[in-house]
Amino acid sequence: AAGMFLRLLSDLQWRAAHPKWRGMTSPRRSTSTTAEPHPVSLPAQAQVVICGGGITGTSVAYHLSKMGWKDIVLLEQGRLSAGTTRFCAGIVSTARPMSIELKMAHYSNKLYQQLEQETGVPTGYTKTGSLSLAQTQDRLISLKRIASSLNVMGIPCEIISPKQAAQLHPLINIHDLVGAMYVPEDALVTSANVTLALATAASRNGVQIHERTSVSHVTVQKGRVTGVETDRGRIQCQYFVNCAGQWAYELGHSGEEPVHIPLHACEHFYLLTHPWTEPLSSSLPTVVDPDGRIYIRNWQGGILSGGFEKNPKPLFTEGRNQLEIHNLQEDWDHFGPLLSSLLRRMPGLEALQILQLVNCPESFTPDMRCIMGESPTTRGYFVLAGMNSAGISYGGGAGKYLAEWMVNGYPSDNVWPLDLKRFGPLQSSRTFLRHRVMEVMPLMCDLKVPRWDFQTGRQLRTSPLYDRLDAQGARWMEKHGFERVKYFVPPGKDLLDLDHSKTFYKPDWFDIVGAEVKCCKEAVCVIDMSSFTKFEISSTGDQALESLQYLFSNDLDVPVGHVVHTGMLNEKGGYENDCSIARLSKRSFFMISPTDQQVHCWAWLKNRLPDDSNLTLEDVTWKYTALNLIGPRAVDVLSELSYAPMTAEHFPSLFCKEMSVGYANGIRVMSITHTGEPGFVLYIPIEYALHVYNEVMNMGQKYGIRNAGYYALRSLRIEKFFAFWGQDLDAFTTPMECGREFQVKLEKGTEFVGQEALLEQKQNGVYKRFTMFILEDHDTDMDLWPWWGEPIFRNGRYVGKTTSSAYSYTLERHVCLGFVHNFDEKTGEELVVTTDFINQGEYEIDIAGQRFQAKAKLYPFSSLFTQRRRKDEVELSGYQRE
Amino acid sequence: FYLTPPQVNSILKANEYSFKVPEFDGKNVSSVLGFDSNQLPANAPIEDRRSAATCLQTRGMLLGVFDGHAGCACAQAVSERLFYYIAVSLLPHETLLEIENAVESGRALLPILQWHKHPNDYFSKEASKLYFNSLRTYWQELIDLNSGETTDVREALINAFKRLDNDISLEAQVGDPNSFLNYLVLRVAFSGATACVAHVDGVDLHIANTGDSRAMLGVQEEDGSWSAVNLSYDHNAQNEHEVERVKMEHPKSEEKSLVKQDRLLGLLMPFRAFGDVKFKWSIELQKRVIESGPDQLNDNEYTKFIPPNYYTPPYLTAEPEVIHHKLRPQDKFLVLATDGLWETMHRQDVARIVGEYLTGVHHQQPIAVGGYKVTLGQMHGLLTERRARISSVFEDQNAATHLIRHAVGNNEFGTVDHERLSKMLSLPEELARMYRDDITIIVVQFNSHVI
């Protein structure tokens, strides 16, 4: 019964609104829902087949057809805008913490606004605005951070008092509120009709839409999509787009070559009421009360209200299941706490009569971000799914990005945070997904403070030293399934529990990390960095060298035993990866990249290396434990353990040598540290890990050795102005823009990917510049801490955002890294950024609405270094993203 | 003097323990979902004991309650040792050989039992070597006896009970050079304990009972109501068969003196028990052991006292009565409890209270609005009331605790009266035993998906 009402509703509207479109598909919808012959047969081939007629599928079809691709078939197993789209609440909200999500939502809003005019289909678009309420000061801070982001994007947005909120929505009880955020341009739509409008426009542009056609699997040959098998026959195609919503995971696994799309459905409930005695105005703003875990919008004179409970009910863990579909009933007991919350927020609604409780499953992903992009293993297989209950808000923008991706080879913005390739098979276990989404769904409403970690699905990939480190007080975070140490809590010291440690201010680990940093600078520390992705590339002849010279911007034709820091660039010169490559022999190379590059980098290389059986690429990540010895005494520890001289004359910086450490032979030692401090990274075959660790710790005792974690590493690398890929660097950043020209060898004698773009930048200058900021009037104890994503102002005007930040224990100041642009004052056009432009500005960083003066620097403080080195030696790259 | 509800709870929950059979891949393939257990002392210290363990070398799970008398020594020993005797009795010949060889060559022993113990359930460290040696002698005999037949659970249970009681008796006769142990084995033998043990393996449920603790099956009828099925017979004066048995085993001349005031020889309530050598040994043996025993034993009037009309010992046996039951889908749970519970509650009430506790929440009818006119406020009130009802049930996370709460706190209407509960629990130690007995309960929940 839950679905029936809405189904009738939208069918009625559909019939009234789309006489033209009806004729183009089939006349069957005017009769009953019983099966009928399909009047239009499927084409035998098409360029693109899209599976899924919800908001994402139609949005992709719409944008592809707008961009000139016409030979497109969209298949829907039921009817258009069925599934989650039909039932969703229709709220278009731009108040999103992540910049790329915010951009997608903003675009969607603008798209839907003009859609009715464009297509003639009434979409129910109403600009009502939205009110996000804060019951606590912390919540207000998080709203202020979003408001700062919205403002610099030119989206109107205001932080208002509870009283002002009450004026905007008279039903709100404001007694427990400390403030609110008002976004006047947020809107409501009838989601099913937006979908139909997009379908109508796509159809006019030539897209063929076939309902009641289900895809059984995708056929693949030689790693490329060749066609689609459906219950109505086969379609040959070059591109397949999986927009199957909560069924995307299963569809991904249905083919011979699985495409891992980690998402999982959860039941989601919302309430519909009859109209109020005096019907509520359709212009009342939507209310989001995250502390109460609910949202409330006006709906046909009554309200629609749902939320994200603390105890979600995951479903379809074992795949599509008729019984479970059948059992999707109203569960009032489950909805009870949300109803309490609703009546607390709007006590006046008590007398409002219930129409129904809708149970509408939504799909969630392991990191709360949607999934888009091309499969790392199957070319031509694209995905857009896992909208985490924000399908309407993101659908428009996400569809545009994916269409651009397919047509141009890459979207117009950095979508790495949403890229399918951030996941791999390891996030695809059903048990993992079930457990993780039960954590993710409540998180939709939970306060997101800097550096929170997921608690479920942990301890999947661990270093052999895990137990040893854990016993010594390690506190863990996870990256790509790998457990990594944040810091070590000294014996006898207690930290706050998880809930109480959430803060936007100075965290409780401040002194702990400070002590670790100090030890890195004065003695020696060990950091387990085993999570990094490690590949070996070798060949029988010169193939490995030739291929790498083409794929990497630095010169890799170096003597054996040398380590080269280099970007793996795309055609636009942007960083697809940032890595260190050691030449092990004439014909083999060892490559270290960030942890979350495991899938992306593999796919990038696989797709570009020549298909030559004499050239092998191997993922050896699991074979080595990596120990990073940082600090001035690392030399002493290592030379005592190996009986080999380790001083700079014998073991210069950026050098790699296999040697013995303790009893263990064949340890790959590299003189790099990822932080700029002196030291080494030891790549240890895993069975020796415990032995080498024990030896290092025993020998290190007299040099004051201790364990350290990634937080210390981050502080060190940021105060040294080292950019990390995934955090500071992305596919839209070139080496020229981040002061890494020295890692590009334009004249190395061979062509390489991105060379042309870099040459052009070299001649014409760059349009953004990676800059280091030292906060001047910021009180570490009292003020809000920067995180990343804070707007940067130059002479009072917005010029860019920070990408990472840390407290520098050496400078005793906060350091933020970020990009400075030069927007033309009148046109907003991007202009060349020169050194003078950077140096001649007065800077401020905006943290949750409060601006702090900052000093800009283009080069790191040389005085911070314990010993003077060549410039290109100290500009080491690092790899990880917080 | 008045206990607040949290104080009452902390008393009731002090000994509660729950065990859930671990699931594999989200599914429990065992016929047992898990069990809840709890104890409420009246004696100080408590004389009841409980045990639970999973057999590791054979399939099945063992659960038992033990009611001690004349001290807790015997109940303690039985609670530690009986399951090992049962497990060994069930082992196939090859496994026994393997274990013996391991001991012989000093290799690590295959673990036989995985215990599920509350932190307060202790094992005697001092006696473990002695107990182990006795157990080893038992399995060595089993190896020598090798009958080649597969082990029958009923026989294994009977053998284990009898063997352990025999070992308790022998250890007391032989004594131990260590004076602490010597006193311990004598205390074990001169005190007594009943035992009610369940062995669950798939749909095969065996109950071995010695004494007046009781096993009861909770059955859900088709209409959803609950009924109780006894899976043990009390061995006491109320059981005619038991009185008959005792009379059969002794000359006609003793008929009148055998059972007096519903007690064996006018002294002992249970008609079967472990230990209690005063009812098993000849007078000469008793005197000899006591005289050569430590002073503490000689000073104890109870041990020196010979029961009246004591002509043809033994009068008491530890041999259990074994009942086999094939679990059916409607069999939802098993309650094992010492007589402290059964004195205060009728088994029918026990079945109902546990049954409703275990399923109560799930069986609450879901609310559907349907075509009715319901306002948000009305719905909110309804849900709040339902939640309150659920939370009062869920005040106890443990079915055994829930049952004890009812056993101690029930008023004439069959509902828990907090005032009564508070009074009963705040009785001074010396008075408590007059109003109630030690209560020990294990509630085993069966897995209807498997049965």
C-alpha cells in the first residue's frame, strides 16, 4: 500500500502532462499494470546502454544527449522513476560539507529550476529555501563551516538566530536551538516528475527509452564492454552505464568479470500527513534538524517528514529478495523516536492526521559519498549509483559529470572523492557493506568533526606488527581497509572516549603528537607505513624503462639504486598519482604510491602499458612491511644494525639498497622519509617484519627511539610544505602549480604524458599556485582549528581554499596549505598567478566564519631543517591523504 | 529499610551470565541459541552451583545446576568435575587413546570442554591435580574396557555420575598427604549435592537428574500460549516411585524408619545425591575415616553423628534418572533450576513468564494506520506506551534474572511488586534462609530455525 498511493499520484500527473511522450514509447501505461507485449523492439546495437530509469539514469541520458551523443538506449526494469526515485522526498539541498557535492547540488538546483520551461513537464519545482537547525554550539560551528563554503561559491546563505528561524517557519519550537542556517534558494521538486522531464528531454534528443526491460548481465571482451544481455534480447554497445541504484552491486557482480560497486540498501522511513486544517503554505522552508535526526518539508498542505535513525535496518544483503521486498512495511515502532523528535520540533502538529508511513529503501556507500566513474577492470563500463539518500540533490550534477567523463575522458572537476576506483574488491564483501552502512546511515545526521574514523569494517588489512603496536598504546585509523596508527597513547595516560573526543577545537591528543614530533626532530621514531601501494615493473629488455619514461614526468633513466620522485600525469599535466620510483636494476623498478592508489594506479598503468608479455606489472603491496625511521639518529640505529656505514657519503639521500638489518637479509632500504626529516624507509619482506622491528626498537633504545603515528607525520610534512596526493594534489593540479617543476624533465629526451600541457604552462604561467599559510593571530588553545576546505581571502577577496592543515610544533603556529587563484575582479575570469601576486597580498583564512590573518609563503622555512641539503633533495614528495 | 530499584537490580544482576552460541556468517547452525543463567543466594555463602560448557571433542552442550547441602564443598566439586566425567564417557576410543598418549608424552592435551563461566564461578586450583589424576584413571579404565560400541548418551551420563560419586568417596577414604587437600576431600565427601544436567546435541536432549532440582521444557502451543513439560522427576518423599525404590532396596524391617517426616532416615530431603557418605558408608568406615581425619572433622558434630536406624547402607545413590527428549519446533526453551525456584513458583507460571519474556517483544502486533483517522499526537502516545511496556520487560537482559525477579517479588496477582522484592532482598543474612532458598536458574533457548 505504501507505494500505491504515490504511484497513482505520479501516473495521474504523468498522463496529464505528457501526451506527446506517451506516443513515443508505448500506449501501455494508460491501461493496467498487467504484462503486455512490448510494441517497440530493442535495437540490435547502440553506442551507450544505460541501465536504470531513476534520477541518475535519466540525468546521464539527458546530459549525454545534450553533449551530442545520440545513439543511446535507456533500459528500465519496471517503469521510469520507479525504485528509490519515486519515493524520495524531493528535497534539493545545497548545504553539503564537501565541495564537490556542494557543486553537484548547486548545479542540480539550477537544472531543475529551468527544466519545466525546457521540457513542458511540470516538475513541482518550488524555491522554498531550507533551514538547518543547531541544537548545540558544535552543530552551529559545522553549519558555519558550510555557510562559508556556500558564500564563496556565490550561493546565498545566512547564519541566523533561533528567533529569525521562527519567523521563517512559525511552527518551529526554538527553545532548544542555538542558531540556524538559512539557504533561501534550496528547493522542493516532485522527484518522479523531474525524472520524467529529464527523460522527455533526452527522448527528444534521440535517446530510446525502454521500460520493463531488465538487464541480466553485461558482456565483456578483452577488458571492454561489448554488449548487454536483457530479458528481451541482446544489445551490442561500446558503453554501459550502471545506474541501477540499490541493485547496482548485484548487477555489477552478474557478469563474468565482476565490477565491484560497494553499496548496500537500508530501509528509510518518512511520514506523510493529510493537509492541515488550514493547509500549510507550499512556500514554507524545508526544516532539517540534524540533532533531532529529522527533516520536515511541506507536502500538499500537510507535511512530509523522515529521518536517519540510530538503528537502521539494512536489507537485501543477500541480494534481491522477493520476501524482503514484500515485507517492506510501515514500522511505527521503528519510526517512534523520529516521531518524538518531530513533535518536539513542531509541537503544533499533534493534531495533524496521518496519511501513511512510507518505507523507501535507499542505498548507502562505505564512505557516505556517491560512486561514479569507469570500472578499473572493464573499459566502457561506467557507474553512477549509491546516492546516500541525496539522489535528487546530486542527480543533476552527478549525471553531468559522468556524461563529461564519458564524452571527454574526464569530468570538468576533480571527482576523485566520488571515483569508483577509490574502492576495490576489498570493500565489496556483503558482510562489510552490511555492517558499514549500519554505521553510515546514522552518520548522515551525526556531527562530522575533523579526523573522525569509521568504527565498523575495521582490522581488515593489518601490518604484521599490528598486535605489537596495539599493545604499546596505538590508536588506529583506517585507509583503504588498512589499519594505520594515528599516535601512541603513553602508558598511564587516558584519552577521552570517542563521543567526548569530538571537537572542532584543540584535540586531546595534542601533547601526545607533540612529543612524537619532538622525538622525530631530536632523536629517532619508527612509523609503520606498510599501507602504501607498492608495484614492481620489470621487463626482459628496455620496455619497462621506455614505458615509465612515457608515463612519468621525471627522468627515470637514472643509475641503478637511485630513487626518483615523480608525478604520474594525465594529458592536462594533472597528477593522477604522485609516487617514488626506485630503479632496482636496469630493467626493474619499484614504485611506491599512496594507499588509496591501489586500484586507480593499477588501472591507469594496465590501460597504458603496452600489451607485451615481456613486460610485467605486479602488485607487491602485501609482500612488504614498510618501517619509516625518521630523525637525526636513524643513521646510527641503522648502521649499528647492519654493520654498514649509513652516512651521507655512503648512503646519500634518494638512494635505495638491499642490505641486512639484524639477522634479516634482503631488506630494501631507501633514504626517503616522506616528511623531509633525515631518515630511511625499510621495505621488509613480511616474515622478517617482527624481527626487524624488534631489532630496531632494541638498538634504538640508547638513541631514544619511540613509536610514532601518522598525526606526527602529517604535522611534519605540512610544516615542510609537502603536498600529498589525494589531499592537496589531484588530477587538476600540475607540478608547475605546486612548485614541483624540478620533478618534471621536459627535456629528458622522450615524450611523456602531459608534456605539452606543462610546456604551455611553463610559457604562459599558472592559474593557481600551491601556497603555505602560517596563521598569525590564531590562538591554538581557544580558537577553532582549521581542517581543510577553509576559504582563503587575499586583500579581502576570495582566492581559493585550503587543502590541508596542521599545527606545527616547531613554529608553534598553525600551518595551512592551499591553492591561490587570481579571479578577475569584474568578470571572475581566472588570470595568471605570479609569484608577485602571491607575495604582495594580505591573507586571511576563514574558519567557520571567523577570519584569521595568515602569512603566505611559496617555499618552506629552510631554518626548520636540521641539516642543509640540496633543494631537490629536500623537496620530497609524500603520499598520503588524511 | 528500603532498596531503590537500581539497588534491587544490582543485587539481582550480580551473578547473571549470558552466552550466545556464536554465529557463523550470520547464521546459527546449533540447536541452541544460547542460555541465560543466574543465582540468588539465601545461604551465606551460597550452596548452589551451576556449570555450562560446550563439548569440544564430541558435539553437544552441557548445562547443569547443583544444589549443595551441609556446606558447598560437594556442590563445588561436582560443578567442576562432573562435565569432565560426562565428556570423557562420551569420547570415542581413539580420542581417549590420543589424550592418554598426549599426557604420557607430556604433549599438549586436546581441550575437552569449553566452559562458559561467570567470573564468580571458580575452580579449585589446589585440587586440580588430584581431580585430574582421578579422571585419568577413569579414562584409562575406559580404554582398557574398550567395548568397541558407540557411546550411548544415557549410559555415558549414568556412568559419569556414578563414577564421580565413587571417586569422591574413594578420595576421602584414601586421604591426601597435603593437609589442606585432605580436609577438602573429606568436606566434599561429607557434604552433599544434587545435580540436574542437560546434554543437548542437535534435536537430542538428555536430562540426567539426581535429587530434587528440576528440568522443565517450555512449549509454545499453536495458539501461542505456553505450557510446561517436566523432563525430570524429583527424587524426594513426594515421589512415590522413589519411596518405593528406597523401600525395595532395604529389608522390610526398616520400612518404617526409612522415610520419616518426608526425609530419608528422617534427615535428608533429596533421596539421591552426590557425596553424603554418612548415608553411604558403613558405620565402621565412617568412624575410621573420621578418627584418622583432621581435628576440624572431629570437632564437627554433624559429621560425627551417625543417622539413626542405620543398618544396611548404602541408603543413598548418585545414580541419575535419565530422560531423553527429541526436540520439536514448538519446544522453545529449557529451564534448569534448583528447588529454590520450584518451591515458590508453579512450573506453568515459569513457562509463561519465560515464554513471554523471550518472545514478548517480537510478538507485539505491529501498528498499522490503515484507513483509520490517527493524529500524530495519538500515534506518539501509542508508541510511547508500547516502548514503556517493552522497556519494563527489558529491564532484565537475562531470562534467568527475570524469572528470579518474579520468584522473589511476585505478589498475589502474579506481578512483580517492587516493595516485596525490596523487602525480600534486604533480609539480613541470618533471616534470608527462612524466607527463601538459594535459587539457581539456567534458561536455554532453542533455535527453531534448526529444529
